Amino acid sequence: MYRFILLFFILIFLPLISFTQNTKFTISGYVKEKGSGELLIGVNVYLPELKTGTTTNNFGFYSITLAPQDSLTLIYSFVGYTHQVNQLKLDHDYALNVELSQDLVLKEVVIIVDQEEKVSQSVQMSKIELPISQIKNIPALLGEKDVLKVLQLMPGVQKGSEGNSGIYVRGGGPDQNLIILDDAIVYNAYHLFGFFSLFNGDALKSVELTKGGFPARYGGRLSSVIDMNLKDGNKEELHGSGGIGIISSRLTLEGPITKNHSSFIISGRRTYVDALIRPFLPPEEKGGYYFYDLNAKVNYDFGRKNKLYLSGYFGRDKFSYKNKYIEEDQNGNIKNYTSKGGFSWGNATGTFRWNHLFHNNLFANSSFIFSNYQFVISYNETRGKDRYNLDYISGIRDFTLKSDWDYLPSPNHSIKFGLISTHHRFTPSAIVLKNTQATEFRQKAKRIDVMESALYAEDIYKPFNQLKINGGIRLSYFLTNKDHYLNLEPRVAASYSINEELSLKASYALMNQYVHLLSNTGIGLPTDLWVPSTKRIAPQRSQQVAVGIAKDFTGKKVAVTFEGYYKKMDRIIGYKEGASFMTIDNPETSEQVNWEDNVTSGQGWSYGTEVLVQKKVGKLSGWIGYTLSWTQLQFDSLNFGKKYYARYDRRHDLSIVGIYEWNPKITLSATWVYGTGNAITLPTSEFMAIEPDLQTSNYAHADIRKEYGPKNSFRMAAYHRMDLGIQFHKKKRWGERTWEISVYNLYNRKNPFFYTISSKYNANTNSSTTFLSQVTLFPIIPAISYSFKF
Amino acid sequence: MLSFLLGLIIFSCEKEANVKLPKAPPKLVVYSFISPQDSIVTVKVTQTIPVFRTTYYSSSDPEIKWLDNALVKISKGSIETILHYNSEAERYETSSKTFSIEPGQTYFLTVFTAEGLSVDAQCTVPISNNSLKMQIDTIKSSKTDEYDSWNLMINWKQMSPSKNYFMFYAQGELNKSINPEYPNDKIFFIRMEDDFTFLIPSETSGIFSKKNLFTNYISPTDKDTARLTSISAVLFSVDEPYYRYHEWESNHEDDNPFAEPTLPYTNINGGLGVFGSYNKTCIRQDLK
């Protein structure tokens, strides 16, 4: 294996030595947004004479190294921004920073040059980039804009259940998504049991989802990477935005600390249901629920060579209650009784990044990252002098060092390499119980320390203009106390351009996942527990091949992608029949549940086709996404070892999203979604089951038990729903305000949330009928919200 | 948290589901566990009824009952016998004197009903080739509470490798019954670490050790008159159907909405239930 790795690195770096020997000049710099200085990610830099180009990286940096040219044109283009064209004579190195103006009216642009970002020209496939402006325009449940729910509207991405933010990508579970915010892993991305995600669109600069053909720089999860970057903050003047909705309000402020060098952004959101219900609670009782999240970032630009960034996310959900009253005991003594408790959970992440330009074509970003997720239950009771305290804590904490390098020796090679090493500390459960009436009970936190590391290298290589290949390799290593795993993960993606608007693509990726999520329900409850791979529970693995066609209709600003994929998953985690991790109701016993006894390893297959027709700009924008897919699982100890359809196997999944800018004052939007019902296991019959009496060999005991038929062989009713929204924008002296009226589930479709078995009694016939009852969560729900920016 | 979930359910709407329910035609359910040590071969037969049904309370006929009109046959090689219905025990039976159960032999079971339902199954009786030893440590070691406790170690070894599974329990015998209603009831199961019986996966040999064995059968008030006279360890070499069925029985979970439903194990072709076999080895130690 090591020989193979060495050979790979030699193959990558050998050609580069020859590049450096010839006379070449480099044009490099940063692309920013005019007026704010915000660095732009993914800007296309195109050289029409050479029919080649590059794109800006996650820090807005680009670099092109070429032989001398008498005349060279560079076209900078980005969706939603006006193009910029520069011409120069390439006879020396250029440091060329570019500013693009926001194209405020997203009209059907008269195209100056038709080299805007094209899906057909990118080697990467199975990747979705969400324009933040579209997220803000799409109608949402209770008016709360949600990045993950917008991703659910994309082909190959499915939601789990009604209103839930958990996402299922190409047959993988929500635990198989790597969700990263400014390089920090977010372990529980949900508020309020998954009904809202914790990402605040006001503070986000970019959202990118990769479903397959993973570049080597990503690893650690089987099914997807959701890479989000926070805005840096306006470097020129103070700006703000905010909004007031039915359940929460939000406020974002950004501005320069020292003009053009340093800036900040701070963005917060909090719900106020607790404040609204407080007046209605009896005086002796207090309590409620709220969640908040806070994003903050500061940066300092030391010039072209060095930049520093410090960013963080802090969020928490909290349920709490307090009772206080006076009681009299048997002897007539008056005692004060108070009980208070609740539970809370939340993430905190912090990222410190240093960008350094070692050379005009060698860019490095080094990061120190902290991530912490904690779930806490606390209960405190006081009765006179007696006290009882209980605290239960579970969570995961990471420290990560990461260094990513971009080396751009020529337009034909774009090389990325780097390393990452994470120290995970898992605390599956820690209980502290103090009781003045009994001896103190303390269960020390059972900590599990592990290291997860990886080395990677990848190169986007263009042997000739029509062909691009992104070949890469990742060497991942996982170390626990006694055991370790070392895995080589090859990645390759290729695209062949048939013409300037049509290309064929193919990719292969092998992924390993070393941390697993134990979930009671799969709906993103805070009790879900992250645990590491162990000797018994090996890392999960997936291999995915995908082929596709990408076609741009440049004149119409429409891009169409068609992809087929086949994914094989091995050693995936399943729960044994009868297993439940719902032990939190009695925390004192939770440690006794050994999670390794409750899980089983199996395999899965997912395959399907996806079509995406997307229009990112224009008066009418939006997309149509359709997925035809199959997902099957097989575990030796489930369903008698036979294959079965996963709960979220969805044969058909269709999303239609439309945003229409009627005029500068009014924006209309609508979504319609359809999905095949979830596959569930439903009892069909009842029968008597016996338990033999061992002593006498008689059948002593008979119980009524249920027969279910094959696992997940019943389909819930199909899910469909339409949402509508209308936004009224108005310019004010201080900025702009928007009123939004939206309706969730416009035609009041009764979608099933879950099924339960009920019965009704008929007095006339003295009989009772058992039937399948459907619980629907959200009927038609109108919402209104107000937002502003200045 | 649960109250939040319940709150959601309260505000949500519930109605009869408009979906096509799976068909649930009746299936025969058959139970039979055969053993060379038993004096009788027994089979119980019932059938499934749909979950989604109407129950008339005025009817005196129970909805789920043991069937008495089936034709039940058991065979080995060319020897076949029909089992007769014993209405008192609600089962089909035949004496092992007329149809013997032998270790290593494969048996076939077929059941037919007048309604045209039929099932069949087969099992092979395990060969018990265990050498069994029992060691009891320190009787009445615990003096702090009202129950006696001690350690028990069972050591068994299979003389030749097999794919047998095991099931184990221990029982105690008293000098007299402590239940006046049943004067002959002197034998009781011994509970070990909260369990009475243990399923042990397939192994060629093993040591089975349990600590803090409680004779909680004898309450402190009976201790003056009742005395434990012997402890017996019983090791069952069981076939896979027997093991899998008992595993399902002990793990099944129908009521927890957060747990995976437990599909019933069966080796009855076309039906439900189990046709399993076991071979018993006992060891007994008298106590002074």
C-alpha cells in the first residue's frame, strides 16, 4: 500500500518540477464583492484565447501560471454579479485583485461573454451550490428560512419525515452527512427536535452539497458533504439585516474594524415562545422552551500574503421548568418545596484560520478547529433540608488541526493537498447524583479518546481541453486505545466536453466513516449519541460510481444535469430488533446499556437516477428536481438476513421550486414536492405464542404476539405539499424592508407523520373495530414575517 | 422531551388512514419441542387472525384459540404417526413409547386443516455429548440481607464439535413445600442476576458462571422451617430453531415506539411457530 502511495505522489509532483523550469508568469489575486470587500468563492476566471481558466477557492484566491502572452483577456464571472473583463500583456507576474458588482436586478442578462460558470465545464459532479439569495426567497414552515430544508428540495436529497431538517442523501442516513461550518464539524445540526436547522442564512456566504464523486479533501462520512462558509463581514461600512417572525427574531451586524483591513460579522437568532407563554403560567410554575444561535467572525487582512480569520458558532436549545410551593407534612411542619429541571443541548464551534501565500501559485490555509456538542439533563429538588440533584451529560468534543494547500502550476494542473488530524473525546454518558438522604452517587464520565487523521492529495488535470480528470487519494487513519484502522481511499472524477455546453461525466469514490450516530428515531433528537468505531464495530465504508450528462443552455441561463449512481455500503450500522437507546428517561440506568450490544453491522445498496433543471438567475428562477431511486439494506440479524427496503427508500421524489420577481417590489415563490411514502413495518396478524415450561415440558404460558410480514414491506401514503410565498419589498431612507406572507401546505394535504393502531367501539353491534390511524403534523399554516437590511 | 412530542401529537390531527392495508390471510401456527427425555411428543396448533378486524363481544367463541380439527403427522424416515388431540391439554400428542425421539435423527412434521391450510417443518435432535460439571461456592455467603447467595459455576465440554446451541437453568429443591396450597411443590427455579434461564450461542465448549445467586423463593419468615436440600443444573443442547425462537421470545418488543419491531422467528414452512428439539443433561448436588 505504501509503495502505491509513494508512486501516486511521485506521479502528481513529477510533472510540476518541469513546469517550474520554463519561463512562466503568474496572474494571481483575490476576487471581492464591490462595496463590501467580501471575498467571493467559486468565481469563474476564463481566458477565452486559450479556452481555459480557473475558479476562486474558498478564500476568493485564484492563480493562473502561463507562458508569456502578448495579449491576454481575463473574464471574471459569477452568478448574480456583473462580469469584469481585464486585458493585459503577460510579460511579468501580476497581482490582480478584482471587484465584482452585485447585479441587483437579476434580469435576463444580455450576455457580454458566454463564459459564466457552467455545470458542463466543471469536472465535479453530484455537487449542488445553493445561492443564498434563493434560500431567502423560498417559502418556509412558519416563515423560518432553513438551509437544510432547501437542500431537501434537490434531487438525490430527501427529507425523513414531515417538517424535519434531517437529510438523506442517495440512500444514506442523516448520520452519514459531513456538515461543516467554516471547517468545523457540526454534530447536531438541528433545533427543536429537527424541525429547524441551526444555520442562519443571514450569516452564510456559501452552501455547497456534494453527493458523490467526492474530492480527496473530504472524508469521514459515507454519503454527503455539506460545506458552509460564513461571511467575512463588510470591510467598508457598517451594515445590518434582521427579521421578526412568528417564532423567532434575528439580527445581523457587519462592518469594518479597520477599514479595508479588518471586519466583523455577528448574527444572532432567538425564539420567544417562552416569553409569550410566561404570562399564562400559574405563579408557582415557571418554564418554557427556547433556542438561540449566534454566529460571529472577525478577520484581519495583513495584505496579499497573510490573512487571519476567527469564527465561531454557539447555539443552544433549552427546555426548563420550575415549581415552587409550600407543603405541610404529617406532623404539621411547613416545608418549602421546589423542583426545577430541564434539559438543553447545543453545539459550539470555533475556527482559527491563517491564509498564507507562499508563492504566487501556492496558497495555504491552516486551521485550528474546536467543536463541541453537549446534551445535559438536570433535575434539582429541595424539600425542607433534603436535597436531590441529578445531572446527566453526554457529548462529543473535537480539537482539529488542518492544513490545506492549493498549488496551481499551470492551467492544466490544479493541485490540492493537505492533512487533517482530529482528537475526538466522546462522553457517552456521565451522571452525577447527590442525595442528602442517601450516599452520594457519582458516575465518572466515561471518556473515550480517539484520533482521526488523514492525508490527501488531488489534482484536477487537463490532458487536453475537452478532458478534465480529478484524481485523488486519501489515506485515513483512526486510532483508539487498543485498535487502529488504516484505509486508502481512491477518488476519481472525469468530465469530457463534447462541446462548450455539453459534457459527459463519471466518478468513483471510496469513503470510510469512523464515527457512528446511535439514534432512537432517526429524527434528530438530542439523545442521539455519537460513538467511535471499536474493535467490534468496524468503520462504515461506501463505494460509489456515478455517470452523468451536464448540459448548459447558456442563452436561457438554464443548466440541466442527468446523473445515474450506484452506491454500495458496507459495515453500516443497524439496530437490533427490540433495541432502543431511549434510556434518558431513567438516566441512572443509562450506563448499563452497552451500545455495542444493540447494534449490528450490515450492508446497503442504493442506486438511481437524478435529473436537475436549474435556472439560477432571471425574472423566473428555480429548479425542477426528480429522483428515481432504490435503497436496500441487509443485516444478518435483521429480517432473517434477507434484503429489505430502507425506511427512506423513495421510488419517486419530485421538487418544483419557482421564484418570480414580478417587479422590484414584489417577489412570488412557490414549491411543490412529491415523494413516495416511507417503507415501514406494519403488524398484519396476531397469534398465540407459547413459552414452554422447562421443568415439565408443558406449555405453561401463551401470549398474543404480532406478525409483521417482511420488514419495511408496507408503504406509507405518498407525501405531497405546496407552499406559497409573496414578498413585498420597499426601499426606505435607511435601507430596505420586506414583508413576507407565506402559506405552508396550501391545499391542506394530510400527510402522514406516523401510523398507529386504534380501535373504536360500536354500541349498536357491541363490537370494536381495529383500524390504522394516521397522525398528521402540519395542516395548512400561514405565516407572516418582517425583515430589513440597511 | 416526551411531553413535547406528546404536545405535538395533541395539536396534530389523527384520522383513519386512507391506504390499502396489507392482506392477512390466516396462517397456521404450530409449536412443538421434541426431546429424547420426554415421555410424550406434543404439538399445539393455532392460527393467525388479522390485526385490523372487528371483534364482536356478544360472541362466546374466542377470537384466538387452539385448533382441535387438524391432522397432525410426525415422521422419521419411513415411520410416520398421527397425533391425537387431547382436549384437556388442548394439544396433539403421542407417546414416545410408540414413536421414539432419538438424538441425531431428523423429524418431519406436517399439519393440515379442513379449511385447506397446511404447513410442514423439520428438525434434527441434537446429540448431547457434553461432560457437565457444576461447582457451587460458599453457600450462604451473604449474611447482610434476607436472601442467601452464592456463586455457581457450570463447566461443560462437548466431546465432539457440533453446531448445538445451549440453554441453561438451575433449580433448587426444598425439604418441604412452603406453599400450603401445593404441598408437593418443592422445586423452584433459581434466579441468577435477575434471570432464570440463559440462552448460550453455539460453542464447542464453555464455562458458564453466575454470581450472586439468590434463593429468593424462601422468604425470611419461612427460613426457620424450610431448607434447601439440593441444587440441580440443567443444560439443554438445543437446535437452532429452538434457540432462535427463544431468543425472539425474550427480546420481542411490540410496544416501544422507538424500538425496531421484532419479527417473529419461525421454521414452519408456510406458517408461524416453531418445530424445535433439545437434549437435556442434568447434574445434581445434594446439600447438607
